[in-house]
Amino acid sequence: MLMRGGKQATRHGDRVVCPFVNQSADSGHATNGKGSNRHLGQAKVLSAMGALIVDSSGGITFCNPIMLEIFSKAVERALSYQEVINQPLASVLGVAFGKTLVGSSLLFRKELNGKRMRIGSWDVVGSTRLLWDRNREEPLGCIGYYLPYVPSFTYSSEATAVRHMTEQAAIERRYPVTAWITDISMEHALQLYECLVSNAHTVPNTKYCAFALRCAFNPIYGFLLLDRSSHQNEPDVIVSRAVTLLLRLIKAKDTDTFYHSLRVASITKVLGKGLGLSRQELMLLRYGAVLHDLGKLEIDGSLLQSTAILKANQMETLKLHSVYGARLLESYPSLRPFSIIVRYHHERFDGEGYPEGLEGDEIPFLSRILAVADSIDAMANPRPYRPTPLTTEQIIEVLEAESGHQFDPQVAKQAIYLIGQGELILDGRILAMGQGALQV
């Protein structure tokens, strides 16, 4: 008998069997009698999730159809159950067992939660559960749960499964109100799940989260989401007027920055829709985009217009604009939701950006989109330090070369696709698109 907390798993011969949810052969519903709604939700998760069990030696004792498909994606060829079951995981994948999610979990005797990874062409969220002996002294096996997700397919079964998985994590941590999670976007649900499983305390870590001000678990602003169901659905009059005023200040300071901001906002609109962002996320992204260089109001104009190679101290001053802009937005309550997007739009996917050197998924997703849009417009238009714009072919080459380095690979790939399809126009016409950039 294998045990994990109150759960048990049994050994049949040399195989480990996981009694996660029993399915009815007739209805497909869970049938252990503890509430049909809960089990229906679990069944939805299982139908979209890959499940894997390995024993302590790394042999595969179970995998479901989705897990078999994930294996096939990983090795780039179709695999059969005969090629997987009772085979060493390391042999199936061609990598050391300790470098796999379940292998690492067994090696360090630590359960892992909410780990995002790329397997073949799929983005996957993985978690593990260790199966212990009766005395909880030795792990006898490990269960791996792998949930594929496609951010551009917002209303897919994968999105429903992600929301359900996140809500269950919140319920397990005894959060009193969780129904609101069923209405959030997939990206928000993934971020919230990561917050929930990565923190020992009871309040999710909202420091780097683009959804911090839309999270009902936020200890300061959460009540707004619960009390106002339409919170952030539409930009209110106060926000629109405030943004218009700030745009006028930017234009008075530097017309190049003003028009650049409008163009970037229109690029993010196209990119955001291509990536499947929700209406609320598009609004947040495009307001953040139009204000992303707000901090340049505090930078000397001669430095902004300089055509010379900047000295090290001048570069450090210029880099402060993202922090200055975020601080300005934080000082005005209605504009605070955009401050996080603005603060981190110069972070790089490889961790070499500024102001904090965040890396990969540490960077808010909307800031990663803004970073690509900002760079595309900088390359496509004359700049004080480079009078001649890059050609469309050169821009695509840069996006390809910097994918995974400066840019989020998913966002860069989508931008390249949209440029190739003619949906993202890199000439003067984009300015006309920019005039309507604030209309959702």
C-alpha cells in the first residue's frame, strides 16, 4: 500500500495504480459519492490533463492518452503504449531521469507545483505528488500531472481545466470566496495558480503580477473585484481623462515619444488579439502601452533627442524612465493597474533587462507583449540614434534572433506571424491605426 497524506495508492505486481478519480463507464462522471459538481469539475481537469506515474527506479507504470500525446510531442514522433508502459522514462524521452519533473521530485523528495515548461510545440503546466511507503520514509513512486494550454484559445477545455485547477488550489488553502476565478482569463488563472502554490503564506505574491489589482485575494484592492463585478471591464471616464491629460503632457515634452506611444499602443492591440487576450487584458495592455514612456517626462529633453552615443551615466539615467513612469501611475489610484506593466516593459526574457533583471515568467505577461511591440516600432521608424528604419525583413530577423533572449518566444513568434500575414503593418499607415488605439 502506498500513501500520501490521507490518500493511498496500491501496488498490483510491479505496477503503481493511482486512485485519483474513478470514472463511470456509462456517464463519464466521477462516482465516489462526495458531490457530483466537484467530481464533474475533476473529470473536466482529467480529460484535459496528462497523467503519469513512475516508480522509484524511474519506470513508467501508467500514462493516460494525453500523456502519451505529450510524450509523442517531446520526441517528435508518434508513440504507442507498448513503447512507454514499463519502460524507463529516461529511455522514452532520451534525457536523464533527474532532469525530468517527476525525476527531480523523486530525487529531492519534494513535490513540485505549477512548473511551466515547453514540451515539443506545447506549453505545459506540471505538478507532482509523491507516493510514500506506509511510514512516509521512502518515496515509492511519483505522480506527474501535465496540463497543456494554448493561450490564444481562451475558451477551450484547457482554459476551463486551468480555472478549475486554480479554484481547487484556492479552496485547499481555505480562501473563503473563489467563484470569481471561473470568469478570469487563462493567463490570469495560470498566474494565480503559480502565486497560490509558490507561497507558504496565505496571500498570493502580487509583486510582479500584472493582475495584482484584479485579484480578489489582493489584501488591499481585492474587495473592489468582489464588490464591483464589472471592475476593469470598461475604462471609466476618470481613467480616460487622466490618460488623455498625460498624453498631452508627453506630447508637449517630446512629440516623437508621443507618436511612438500611439503606434506602440496600436501594435499591442493587434498582438494582444493574436495572443487571445481577453477584453479586460487588451484594455490594460493598451493603456499601459500608451503610457509606457510616461517616465520620460522626468528625463532631460536633450538626452531624449541626443544623436550621439550616450555615456554610461546617461544610459543609467535614461533607464530610470520605466521606474519613474510606474511611480507616477502608482500615485494616482485609478491608474495603478497600469504601473506594473510600465515598470517591467524593459525586462528581457533572459534576465538581462532592467530595472530588476527579472527572467522568463517572472516578467508580467503583458509587459512581455509590450516589450516586443516597443522594439518593433523602434526598429520600424527613424530614431534619434538611427535615422534609417529597418526593413520588414530585418525586423523579422531581429525577432527571430532575439526570441528567447530579449523577447518571450511565444510573443515573438506571434509577431512574426502577424507581420507575415500583413496584419501588422510596419509603415506610416500604422500611425493612422494609432489614433484609435484607445478604443477597445
